[in-house]
Amino acid sequence: MSCQIVILDGYTLAPAPGGGNGLDWGPVEALGPVTVYDRTGGDQIIERAQGAPVVLTNKVPLSADTIAKLPELQYIGVLATGVNVVDLDAAKRRGVVVTNVPGYSTDSVAQFVFALLLELVCHTASHGQAVHAGQWVHCPDFSFTVSPITELAGKTLGVVGMGAIGRRVAMIGHAMGMRIAAAHQSSMAKVKLHGIDVRWLPLDELVAQADVVTLHCPLNEQTRHLINAARLAKMKPTAILINTGRGPLIDEAALAQALAQGRIAAAGLDVLSTEPPAPDNPLLTAPRCLITPHIAWASVESRRRLMGLVAGNIKAFLDGKPVNVVS
């Protein structure tokens, strides 16, 4: 069985035409005629998706009103794990199947957490820039530093959200000699994670004790601004905050102020509350704030897995046995 497939915003996974970054839409194209749009504006959604039983989206929102205006729509495939771009209740009422792609980026994101963290404690980029600027050539000594270098071994890594990514981050941190703590909503307990001792702490205790706090929890009404002014005030002045989860987990104005006042040491962020950010986002000019453009998920290997899983989700739906269904 095959059917018409429309991809509303395929650019970040594989630009059209001809693919990008070594990827193309071949696995999806094998399932039916495909129309790929790099990007779709809000006023273009209905026109472009009209008549297609299968619509794929990454960040293009499919609201209740939009779904109601697409009578042929049978399936929405989200090209990511988070599904907040789809009105799931509206889809369910219409009998539209919605799927996501869990687990494809676990290794990529966990690796990127430490790319951010290691840059913040080793300052490899600024040291490399200093060398290319001639500072080593003209240095009277065999070695010099432009910023203090900090060891991670023996430090406490506080993991907020112990899903697949959080667990992998904890394992990497343990391998680097870090002590592992995890956020627990009610009481403290001692458990083992693949043989690793984990201290389970209430969140307020975790942010107060951790040398590094890294966020891996979903975004919902309970976790929005989870890291706020009050919790930033509890953190050590030497602590580092890492966020590769969702931007709104952090109160950005409060974080910018904490950085400006030296109340925490640094932040490494791959996500912001609005993407791309507004020019006046206070974190863009905050000191000791390393920001990358939401790329923790985007290794070549991760995107290949994502493409394969997207195709698998569609095929399972067409075969009448949908998988990874969220609505």
C-alpha cells in the first residue's frame, strides 16, 4: 500500500532536493509519492497538506483548526520525540494517528552534553584561538593558559530527568570520575544504575549540591521554568548549568541575571525558549554563556536513525499496525 506523503519542514533533517549532509528522503520515497518542503509558513500549511493522507512535521504546528480543514488527513508523523506541535486531542477526535520517534538521538545528545561541559571547563576553543593569534609563538614558556582549567573527576553531576538520555549522561559522567546525583520529587534513596551509585535528591537539594546541573526532563506545565531565580540562587557560585532538553525549562531572564552577577559560574545551552532566538534574548549577551543552535540531536548517525525510524513508522501505519503512537 502507498499514499501521498507531504513533508512540511524537512530542511533540518534532509534538505530538498537532493538531500543534505549525506541524507536524502529515499526510505520515505519508497513508501509513496513524496512532496518535501524545506519550510512551511503558517499560512501555507493547509494549502500544502491538502489532500495528503500522510503529513510529516518537525516544528510546523498542526492545530485543531488546521486538522479540521484537512479531511483526507489520516496520519501525522512527527520528525522528533516531542509532540507539542500537534493538537493531540483534536487528532484523536478525528481518528488521526500521530506518531513520534523516540530514542534516536540518545548517544548524540549525551555526547553533546559533554562537548558543552568540556568546553566550559577546559576552554579549548579560546586556547586554540590564542595559539593561532600568535600567543604561543611569542610565549617565553612551554605552556600557558588563558582561562583556568577545571577537572570534572570528583565533582557532582546532578541529572534532572533520568530517561534514556539522562541515564546515558550519568554513565558518561561516572566514567569520567564524577559523583552522580539525580532529581527525585519526594524522598531520598540510594539505588544503582548499571552498577553506578546514584544519590536521589529532591530538586532543591540537588541544585544546591551539584557542581554541574544538566536538564533532561520533558517540557510541560510542571517543568516550565523549573530552573528559576529561586533555584539559581541555591546553586554554588562555581556551578555550571547545561540544557540540551527544552529552552523553557529555564527562566532565561533569571539565568542571564545570575550569570551577570556571578551567582553561577557558567551555562551551556543548546536550546532556547524561542528558536531561532529574538535579537534581544538576554542570554545572547550574558557572560560565560555558551550557546549552540539546537544541534545536540543532529549527528549524521542520529539523523540516519531518525530517517529510518520515520520510514518505519509510516510503513507500520500503512500496514495497519502503527507503532510509536502518541494519539
